[in-house]
Amino acid sequence: MKAILLAVCLTLVAAEAQAVSRYISTSMSCAQVQGAVRGEGVAILRWASPTSGVPRYDRYVRNDRFCPSGQEARRAYVPTADARSCPVYNCKQIERDRFFFKRRLFPHN
């Protein structure tokens, strides 16, 4: 039993350690950026901020399946060689309407 548990743990660690491709979005077209994210499922896109020149980057995903638990894929935009705002998705925390849950759990009489 201990051997099976150890094997499962090692498999999970190995799955998390898979390499994620990195791209410089401003050296690619919007279609190439979207194709890379769609084809690999996950990619890190980098670019320099147009106003300050500070390097920026984030992890972008194909859809919700590539987000950690409690997060969802939301539309984001990155600069590319041919577009100032190329639509892609990245993971963001799921926001629950606290007021809705408060009303449902503790209704006013």
C-alpha cells in the first residue's frame, strides 16, 4: 500500500514539473500566439511594456481545464507584432457574489 501511495505522489510531482513553453509575444503575429497557446494548452508570454519598457509576462491557457482549482479562464490581451491587443485567456480566481450567498444562507425575515 505504501508503494502505491509513493508511486501516486511521484507521478503527481512529475506532472507538475512539465516544462511550459515561453514566447516573446511581440515577435509573433496574433494568430501565431493564439495557435501556440491553443496547441500547447499553456504558454508563458513575455513582452516589454510600451510605456515604461518594463518586462511583463504571464501564464496563458487554452481554456478552464488548464487552470488550477478555484480559478477560471478569463479573456486577456497581449501585444503582438501585428496587433496591440491580441485576445488570449489566463487564469483568474473565481469571484463569488458574496451578497447572493449571504442572502441565501441568512435571509432577512
